[in-house]
Amino acid sequence: MTFFFEILLGGLLSGLMYSLVALGFVLIYKASGVFNFAQGAMVYFAALAVVGLMDKGMPMWAAVIGAFVVMILVGMSTERFVLRKLVNQPPITLFMATIGLSFFLEGLGPLLFGNEVRPIHLGIVDEPIESILTTFNIVISKFDLAAAAIAGVLVGSLALFFQYTKVGRALRAVADDHQAALSLGIPLQNIWAIVWGVAGFVALVAGMLWGSRNGVQFALTLTALKALPVLILGGFTSVPGAIVGGLIIGASEKLAEIYIPPVFQSVFGGNFGGIEGWFPYVFALLFLLVRPEGLFGEKHIDRV
């Protein structure tokens, strides 16, 4: 039972990091109705910017600030020069634009900052917390706990910001009805620019956390796309859904990694490793068949 709780807790901590990436998707989709396929590439690009600036001699704090400015500019420039030009176009056109942006960032990042696998040292050691190990006989990494705390605080802060501030109320109005919000004097383009800028900042934090754990490499793009099952579970327009969905996906992924392979091997034989790579997507697909709008999403009804 202790081992089960250890795996479960580790999954929940990882889930908070998935929630952080999912939040970037949710904010953009909620404000503009655009599914930003490039969010994973933004995570990779942000992490590359940090290590690239450090390679040029910048101290860590200056590299983070520089990367922060870069990601804000990337997000706001995308809104200004790409998506604003495509307003009122079919959703598939906007989606294809974000796919193009994804390929662009994936190519531009290595060109500017190099493509070697490099770690980001945040000063947090990846070793068990002695007090928890001694008291509860549960292995919890200091890095996992710190990363989850950072992700949780950021996700919670942004959720409160968009729930109770003037900008947040404007965002909800824009999400409900663009034309009505515009008629009330809400500057749509400013709201979209803010949301894309915040998505860039979220990508930076996620890129630093994942880059510190796995090294800065192209695989960060694929890791960030683990947010897709989170969105399916939580709902594409729900900030609380991103949090809950991340926790569910993180926990189920870790539990499946440990407990499903022995069952498959006893039934079918052979080796069934790598389940953590595909299980979240299968789980999300099955959930999609039962509740397409997600746990916190809104049902969409078209009248004809």
C-alpha cells in the first residue's frame, strides 16, 4: 500500500506540470477559439532560449529574464501578425496557422540557440526528502515536489487572476461572445495579445521545469503535448478543468506504467514497456466517448 501511495503521489506531482502546459492551451482557446498546436513548440523554444542565452555568457537570472521577454514577444507577435490577419476565418485555417508556427519555432530555436541536449540547473537536487522517507517510508523527490509547487502556485495564481480581475472578466466576456464584448467596449485585440503573452510566459516556466528534469531537447515538444489528454478530460475552456485533468492524467499515467505491464505479460506474454507514452491518449479517447465536453466543459448545441 505504501508503494501504491508513492506512485500515486509522484503521478499527482507530475500532473501539476501537465496542468501548467494545459493552461496555455485553455487561455488561448477560451479567448480566441484557437487551438494552439504550437504550445508544445513554445515550451521547447523557451527552454532553448534560456540555455542559449546562458551559453552566451549570461547568468541564470539574466537568461531567464531575456527568455521571458522573448516569449512575451513571440506570443504577442503571433497574435498581431498571424492570427489577427485570420480573424473570421474558419477554425481549421487558424489551426493550420498554429501548426505552421509550431514547425517555425522548432526550426528557429536550434538555429539561434543550438540543438545540443543541455540541462537547466535550477539549484534543486533530485534526491529523496529524508523526513518523508523516514516518517512514511515514501520516496518523494525534492525536485518533483519543488517543481509541482512552482507549477501549482503559478496555475492557482493565474486562475485567480482571470477569475477576479478586470482583465479576467473581460476574458470571460470575450469567451462568451466576441461581438457582444466588442459592443461593450472591450478591446478584443488587447485581450488576445495579453492572453498570448501569458501563454508565452507559461511556456517558459514549463520549459525550464521539464528542461531541468529531462534536459533541453526536442522531446520537450512531445512531452508538452501530454497536455492534450488533460484538455480532453478537463474541457478546453475550463481553467479548473486543466488542473483536475492534469492531476488525473499524471496519476493514471504513473499507475498504468507500474500495474498494467504485468497484467499484459501474464495474458499475452512478451514485453509491454513504454505504456506511459500512449496510455494517457487511450484513456482520454475512452473518456471522450463518454463525455465529449470534458469534466468542466460546456455542452455546445447548434440550432438548425
